[in-house]
Amino acid sequence: MKVLIHETQATAVDCVAGLFADRLKQEPETVLGLATGGTMEAVYERLIARYKAGDMSMAKARSFNLDEYVGLRPDHPCSYWYYMRKKLFDHVDIKPENTFLPCGDAPDPEVEANRYEDAIAAAGDIGLQLLGLGANGHIGFNEPTSSLASHTRIKTLTRTTREANARYFDSFDDVPRLAITMGIGTIMRAEEIVLLAFGEAKADVVAKMIEGPVSAACPASILQMHRKVTVVIDEAAASKLALRDYYEEVHPEVRAPS
Ligand code: GLP
């Protein structure tokens, strides 16, 4: 695991946008794994700026998002389809027919989950996967106790996750109880993973993910078993790491960019 500790949220976000743009430069046809949530909004803003500056193109890329709420139509303002269109797809050159999310309003969500898993495998799996981090250690919507080998399926959301996402809905009761999410096994097949977390509220879970035991109790801890993961955090999110000095010593360039 490469742990990059940035002085500020802004430079952490720039770093992730830079890794994303570099990968697309090297391999324009990359199959991208995309995430939602508040953390990613700043990344997408930077990517849009890079696209407008002629510094990034998604014209040849395909994308698969991590998850979608069960029961929400793609045009529902709280759906992740809607989020992705508004926050990224409508502003860059990715072809709409190359963007994929699970259909939250599919007549049979289980069939839809299997179809989505097959579509990812048929695309050759994810090349670069972006991840945020839930306060309880979830990645995608793989809540604690999720099978570490799971494929795309339906998950019941925890109360804390529903509370954390209630700000996007009119009320807590409007937050769906179920979601279709890529599995942990699906995510682990990605060639490369970049996870971004910032803020004090994520400090405990960041420490568990990086330095705790690998356990389904903290699904993100499985990333310790992946060959190519970069964790990008700010100082606040790094504040509970026991080996923080070591990570800073290994990557001095993060604090003093050349
Ligand atoms: C949601 C998403 C996750 C995301 C998490 C963190 O639950 N399904 O993919 O990582 O929120 O969100 P935030 O970035 O708002 O803290």
C-alpha cells in the first residue's frame, strides 16, 4: 500500500486527479471504476477543469460505477446515475454509451446485479478504480461483514451509512435501505486502486484500513492484500496512524513537490 499524506485536502484532491489523468494519458481506453460521495465531488471538479484546459480526455474510456440505490430511477435526483451526470459525465467527453451504473429500478435487482458483474468481467475488469471510504470502513456499499470475496449483489445499508447519506435526501426515511454494489472481490480484481479520504472524521477508519487486521469488520482493510493501491489522505485523516512518520519518510516528495 502506498500511503501519500498531503498537507491539505486540496493537494490530496489534486494528486488523485493527477493520477487519474496520467493513467488516461498512458492508456486512453482504460476501464475506469468510479465512485460517488462527497469526497469525489472535488476530484470530479478538478477533472472537469483538466478536460477544459485540454489536459485530459475520456473520449476512449469506459466507466463502471461502484453502486446504486435500489428503487431509484436513473433520473431521480438522489440516484448515483444523476450524481454522475451532473458532477462529471455532462461536462467531459466520455461517451454516454460508455458509462455504466447498476440500474436501481431494474424489475429484479438480483438479476441486475449479476448482469452488472458479468458486464464488468466482459470489459476485462476495472483498470483504475477510484474509491472513497465510508466512516464504518465500507468501500462501494460493502458494509461491515461483507464477504471479502463477494461479487456485485444487493446489500442492506447500515443505519450509520443511511444517516451519513441522508443529507442528499429530503429525510432519513427517504434513504433507500438497499443498494446494488460491486463486490469486494470485484473491486479487488481491479488492476490499480486509488482511495481518497480526508478530514478528522475519517482518521479512525483510515488507521484501521491501513494498520488494522484484515477483517470483514472493516471491509477496506482487504486493500492490504491488493498489489497496487495508493491511499491519498490529508493530515487530518492521517492523524491516528501509528506509522505516519514512516509513510512521510518513504514519500517526502508529497510534502515538498519538486
Ligand atoms: C457512500 C458511497 C461510497 C463512498 C462513501 C463515502 O456510501 N457509496 O462509495 O465512499 O459514501 O462518502 P463521503 O465521501 O461522502 O464521505
